[in-house]
Amino acid sequence: MRLMVNARFLGQPLSGVQRFGREIVAALDARLMADPALRARLGPVVACAPEGVADPGWQAITLRQVPGGQGHRWEQGALYRAARDAVLFSPGNAGPLRHRTQVLVLHDANLWEIPEAYGWRYRALHRALRPRLARQAAELVTVSRYSARQLAGVLGVSEGRFSLVPNAVEHVLRCDADPGVLARHGLTRGGYLFCVGNRSPNKNVARLVAAHGMAGEVPPLVVAGGLAPGLAATPAVQGLGRVSDGELRALYEGARGFVFPSLHEGFGIPPLEAMELGCPVLAARAGALPEVLGEAALWCDPLSVADMARGIKALAALAPQDRAQRVEAGRARAARYRWARSLDALLPVLARARVCGGVGMLAAG
């Protein structure tokens, strides 16, 4: 059977789910270009996307823009018709219900763990859709053991149904840093603490701001991606809104430390990006973060403002030798997560879904 990719993610705003889709498919494209034998066995791989998406520049994978609307209507109708005779790889939490040879990636159980982070229409649709998709998919994939446990509990499937294909981090090295972002926002290298968040209550930015205020004499806090509703910028707390990849890299590299207080994370890419770029991390002991970051991070209780304040003070006060050790440990931890290794974990899953009509043909490549 042919392999097709549900590339709806190409038309969506970039977050962790879309990052996974873009990077794992790019890794497959690179592997196909480097391995003629695999390319010959697999045959043409086609990525289907709604009309109007930008071409990502894949070389071995063909992008096909399929007319038929956008969003779920496109996925359930146009995509199903285009891919019904192929194995379909759907990396973004959804896919056509009627497709029976689908490899489906579900990233986390946040829809159930923190429902207030979603609009009621989205919540109702996906709570109805995902359990049915999970039961019907040929193969299920998720990004951490934590997510496998949580998803199994809410979807009514066995934890053993999930194969683990983790996120990775080297994409943060591909763009050049834009050091001018520091001057544009009145920042100095080593003179601020950094956080990547958004307005979702899951990102826990309100508690972080309160903890920063309790921590006393520490560097100002800079938040990229948006402050929580009701919070205003102050001399000690600066919200930058959305930033480019180059600005983001420079902000990681210039920070005294990175703070990630999320309540629920199926994986947690930002603290791993910080580690890759040599920035020590204070993270919430919650969700998949302990599994992903191991002993390389400092830890705090995300529900305790006082404990988070303690962690912020400890992060800001790291002595040069201790900081160097944290940076070394963080880089070593981040080096474990590479998209090519994630692809190595995915290929046998695609093989089990009878890619090219044979079990195990991809694993041999």
C-alpha cells in the first residue's frame, strides 16, 4: 500500500503539535533522499493538504493540495477520499474517521486534564472524535510514556496500543539568532529570566508572575507568547507576544535562566530547546516534564507560588560552576532527542500498518 501524509498541519499556526508534524515529515523526506533503497521500497510518498498552504520544500515527498474546504470538513471528506486506498499517517491529533489503515498520533490528554483551556465547540468535537479514532486506528502513536498512560485512561484503549515517538529539539539550531531582539526590548545578556507561554491557563503564567514577585531581588521576567488574561506588564515582568524563531533563539541564549511552570505537558519542547542552547532550566514537576528533562533541570511545584519563588531564586543565584554543570547536563539531555531518532521509532510503526503491502519492509531500511 502507498503511504500518504495528513498534512493539514501545514495550514495551522505553529505550536508543539504542528512542530512535530513538520519535523517528523521533514526527517522522513531527508531519509528518503539519503536512502535510495528505502525510497524504492516505499515508492512515491504523497502529503495531502488543504488548498493554499505554503510548500515546505520537501524533495522526496510530493505535496498535493486537495480541494474540498478546510479544517475538519476537509479532513473527513476530501482527505478521506484522496487517501482511502493508502496507509495514512496523521501526526496532528485528528484524521478521517472512516479510514481504517491510519497511523494516528495523539499528543496529550490535555483536553480532559485541563478542559478550561479549550473552547466548548472544540472540546465537544474532539472529545467525541478522539476516542473513536483511537479505537479504529491501525496504529496509535504518542510522544511520551506519560501521555500514553493518560490517553489510555480517557480513551478507553490499552496503554500498550501506543508506540512512543518523542519530539526532538535540533530544529532550534537551524535558524540564526537575532541578537537585536535584546536591545529592542531593553534587555541585557544574562540580565533576565525567560519563559515561553501563552494565554492558556495550562501554561500557569499567572502563578509564575506571582512567584516572581515573591522571589525578591531576582532579574526581571520576560514572557514570549503572551501573558495570562488579566496580567499587565510591569518593570519586573515584560510580555513580548509572538516572536520569530531567530528572536526566540537569541532570547534563550541571552537569558540567566529559563522557567517553565506548565501544569500539564504531554512532552514539553521549550525547556528542551533552552537546554540545547545552553540555558539552565527550572521546570514544573508535572506531566511528562520529569520524564523528558530528567536530572538536568531544577524543579518546583507548579501549584505552589512559594515553591516556585524558591526555585526562581535558586535559578537566578546559580554560582558560575553550578551553572556550567547545569548547562552541560542540559545539553547532554537535549542531545538524546533528535528527529532522525524519532523517525527510527516511527518507521516500524508504519511497517506494521502494512506500508507497501508488507510487514517490516520499512524497518529494514
